[in-house]
Amino acid sequence: MKIVVADRMGKGQNVAKGIEKAGAEAILVPGIGADMKLGDVMNKEKADFGISFCGSGGAGALMASNKYGYSERHGMRSITEGVTAIQDGIKVLGFGFMDKEELGEKIVEAIKQKYSEKA
């Protein structure tokens, strides 16, 4: 399972660590404005899911949805909201800045539960 992580400020390393700790592959988009490249990197890497971070929690997720048709939910501010989005079948998650290892772990756990570890 591949999950792209893209942060407006070039961060996301902690979420990526949590993703890998939980047994998935994290692809971290480098640099400032990385969130706007989320959809492009997901498409190129044939990633299963994407996580975008910016102040509003929406720009990268909306761009990925508009350009490639990925289902998205944006404006999220908690791990619980992200888990619920996965349970609802969403593929691209848009958060306010929240570079936490726990977020990566919980998202992977939710994906494995939702898709019976076949993702």
C-alpha cells in the first residue's frame, strides 16, 4: 500500500514515519507547496491514498480531486475525522497542519480494517 504525504510547508516526516511504522509505504513530496503536487505524485506513483496538509486543510486535496477525480475530504483537524473519512471510502485526506506519527499509524490501521489488509 502506497500513501503520498504532501505538506504545504515541506514537512510531513512524522506522518510518513507513522505510515511506515504501521506497515505501509510512505512517499513524501518534498519542498514548500508540496500539497499542490499531491494528485500528480499519487497519479505518477499509482498510490492508493494521499494525505495533504496546509493551513486550511483543503488545497492539495481539492486539487487532487479536481485534476484526477480522487474522492476527497478536506478541512479535517483530528485523527478521528481522518479515520472516519477512510471508513467512508475517501482516498485523499486534507488536514490542517498536523504532522504527527500517530496520524500516520491510525490512518494505515483504518485502511487495513476497511479493506481487510488487501489494499
